[in-house]
Amino acid sequence: MQPRMKSPVFLLPAAMEALQMLAKAIEGSGVPPQTLELVHLRASQINGCAVCLDMHWRALKKHGASNERISTVAAWRETPYFTDAERAALALTEAVTRLADRSDPVPDEIWSEAARHYSETQLASLVLSIGLINLWNRLNATTSQVTGPWIEQYI
């Protein structure tokens, strides 16, 4: 397996710096780290990004997530391993990641449920986090980036 090219963020270091700064801003919002990682893993599953899948299951493990939580995130609706707040974040993640799949991309009931569990600042963090992971997924998938042990240096 060979990538089509180097990752765009390595060719444009200022872009990498900007994305890392955005990630730092998101981290300080009060959304639990495991929730953010669940969001990242779920969006990466939907988008088929191997690099991000590899990175975020490892990050979840580092944050103390159980194997059950990590291995069932794609079936979060059918498992008992997630809190109501996490379920709201995962539903929001799926809606925002699949914007073109329905005429009302983020229905009021999904937004309202997320707003029931998260402050406005935390919602901002979730929306930015979902947008950022979707950007990473698209960069990696478009350029066919290959995952591997090197990913651990970024966790």
C-alpha cells in the first residue's frame, strides 16, 4: 500500500499548525475526552478513514475506554455501553457527517437531545470537532494515507 502523495498537512505545515490549534481549542471546552474520541471514531467509521480509525481507537484505549465501548461504537444504539450524553453526541456526529443523506440534515430532535446534555460552548466544541474529524477523514481518504505503528506518535 502506498499513499497517492504525502499528506497535505505535511506539505503545508501552516495547515497542520492551524488544525492542531483548532484541536487544542476544542479540547478545552469541557466535553469529556472519551466523548470526543467516540465522535472521532464514529465519523471515521462512516467515512472509512483507516488512519483516523487506527488513531482514535488507540486514543480511546489511552483514555480508559473498555474494549466493549470501542468495538461497539458503530452499533451504539443497540448496546448498553454508552451514556445518554454520549448517545446524543454520536447521533449528532452521524447527522453532521451525513449532511447530504436527508433533506433536514440535522433534525431538531437530534439537536435538542444534544442541547439537553451539553452547554452551548460544549455544543460548539462538538460541532467543530465533528467538522475537524470529517476534514481529517477527507484528507486521508482522498490521498490514500496508510496507517501503521507510526500513528502512536500522534496520540
